Amino acid sequence: MDVTALLITAAISSGTPLLFAVLGGILSEKAGVIHLGTEGIMLIGAVTSCIIYLQTESLIITFFGALLASAVLGLIHAFLCITLRANQIVSGLSITLFGTGMSAYLGKAVAGVALSISVPHVPLTSLGNIPFLGRIFSNLDLFIWMSIGLAVLLYLYMYKTSWGLHLKAVGDSPSTSDVMGISVIGFRYIHVIVGSMLMGLSGFYLIMAYSPNWIEGMTAGRGWIAIALIIFARWNPLYALACAYFFGGLDALGFRIQIFDFGIPSYFLKMIPYLSTILVLMFIGWKNRHKPPIEPKALGLPYFREKRF
């Protein structure tokens, strides 16, 4: 029981960076803009957080600094894809390559420097006496609860509000939305930038709470897993919550298996989350091969206002 509780706690901690990134990708893609810059923005969010915290030792300033840095990259992606109507896949890959290179350059001065930081936890003493569940949820950190709250709020926003209906309309039929008086450009800009900020928050959590020292390429492909999880979660924030923790559990399981010394090379154990991603995508594609697509119908398509009629 204790081992299971510890594994679930590790899965939640490992899945939280994925959850922030997936939620950001869902916001962007629901507006009709493919965002493949997740990995680069996560790295920029992480290295920015490391540099700012070493200079200020303030968690709040670091938090907003990471959001600002990722918002700038989101604005660049939005400008290229929405205003200049550039290819969204190429733009996203460019953001990833830029973020990877820039983070490596900026992180040279702080590589390997341990951050003496204590992320605040939320002690829920009332849950402490509950068997099993109390061990898992009674002392999670603040940002884990923030990620869970964001998933719930985004679900309510997307499916229970008129603004969420407008977002769906923009992602499915921007020309119709424009005729109905919805600002397609405004909606896309806002959701791409906010989505990028959530991706940067993923990098912030990764270095502030999960692994408190900068290592070049420390995201280790989590951004690409997050992109795949958007499809796995069917663009639903609540499904994203379960998917992120499931893949976080696979990541944590690989480390735990090494403790028992089963003779399996660590390289193979590290492959578990990525191999699982491929298998899940293959399964989803095979299962839904005869079903109509569920992604936003205008996903990846630039909007030309002059052709709305």
C-alpha cells in the first residue's frame, strides 16, 4: 500500500509539467492554431526561471518572469501564424529550435547550480487520517493544486460558457464566427499567448519543484509527449488531467524499477513513456479510423478574412 501511494504521488509530481503543457496546447489548438513549439517554450521557461531565481531568490518574481518569457515566444508564434499566415508547423518547429538553442546558450552560466528553493506545500490535515488517499493528497505542493484547478477551470470555460462556445466556433469555422461578430484574430492571439504561458509554466515547475538545477535539454522530450497527449486527451482538459498523470506514472515507474535491479538497462527503462506514447497514438488511430475526426475543423488553416463569403 505504501509503495503504491508513493508511486501515485511520484506520478502526480512527474505528470504536472506535462499537464501544464497539455493544457496550453489544448488552448492554442482549440482556437485553430497548431503549436509545436512546446519543447522550446518549456526550455525557455525553465532556464529563465533558473536565472531569475538565482538573481532575486523570489519565487513570485520568478513565476511571472517565466510567464513573460513564454508569452513573448507565444506572441512571435501568433504573429507568424495569424498575421503573416505562415505555415503553423514550420513556425512551431522554429520556436522549438530557437528555444532549445537559446536555452542552451543562456544556461551555460548556471548549468549544474543547485537551487536552494522550497516550493510551498498545501497541508490538508483533514485528509491525513484517510487511509491511502491521505498519504497522497495531504501534502501536495501549491503548483500541483494550481494545475488541477486550471484543468477544471479550463473545462468549465470551454464547455460551460459562451466564451468557450465562441472558441469552439473559431476553431471549427472562423469565417462563420467572423460573420457572427466574433473577433477571430483576437481569439486566436489571446489563446495562443495564454497557451504558451502555460507551457512556460511547465518549464517553471520542472526546474523549481521537480528537478531544481539547470541541465541542458532537461525537458527530455516532454514537450513532444505533451503534443501527443493533446490528441490522446481528445482536446478535453479533464481528460488531459488523467493522461498527464498516467504518463507521469510511466516515467516514475521507470526510475522505481531501477531500484529493484532487475538487470534491465536504464536506457530501456527511460524509453517507457515515449514507447507508450507511440503505442497509444497507434491504438487511437486504429480505433478511430472509421470515425469522423474530433479535432477543430480549421486546425492548422490560416484565416483569410477576405474569403469569408
